[in-house]
Amino acid sequence: MITEYIFVALIAFLPIGAVFYMFYAAPVEHGEVKTRLMYLRERKDVIYENLRDLNFEYRAGKFSDADYESLKSNMEEEAANVLAEIAQLESVPGYSPKGARV
């Protein structure tokens, strides 16, 4: 008789517990807030790494001369735009974001 009540209680509370577990709002950890300057510096590093990879792959024979020059000029143009925006942000008086490099 008691085992029947325990069984019924398990049958009733198991789905309730499962639903509660699935929809329980667990605390969320937020990442670091990035400024525009921090984003641009990371983007610059990625572009430089891509240029190094492109140069390596060109030397390995994976790209034709025309493709290599086209990709290289596009990446260099993007790098120039990023560097110009970084210089512009750094020239703003009083602009000192958290984590800024000196």
C-alpha cells in the first residue's frame, strides 16, 4: 500500500521536476564588454594573420598570380581602413577606453 503511494508520488513529481529543470533560468555569465577600439584592434590582428596565410598559400602554389594580387589588395585595403579608424579614435581627446593599449 505504501509502495503504491511512493510510486504515484514519483510518477507525479518526476515530470514536474523535469519541466522545472528544463525551464529554470540559470544565471548567465556575461562576457567582456568590448569598445569599438578593442574590436578594431582584434580585427586588425585577424587581417594581418589572413595576409600571412594568404602569402604562405600563394608560395605553396594554391593561388594564381591574379587571384593572389586581388585578395592581397582587398585585405590591404581593409587593413588600411581599420588602421585609419583606429587612428581616428585614438586621436579623440579624452578617449581612453578600458583595456586601451598605450
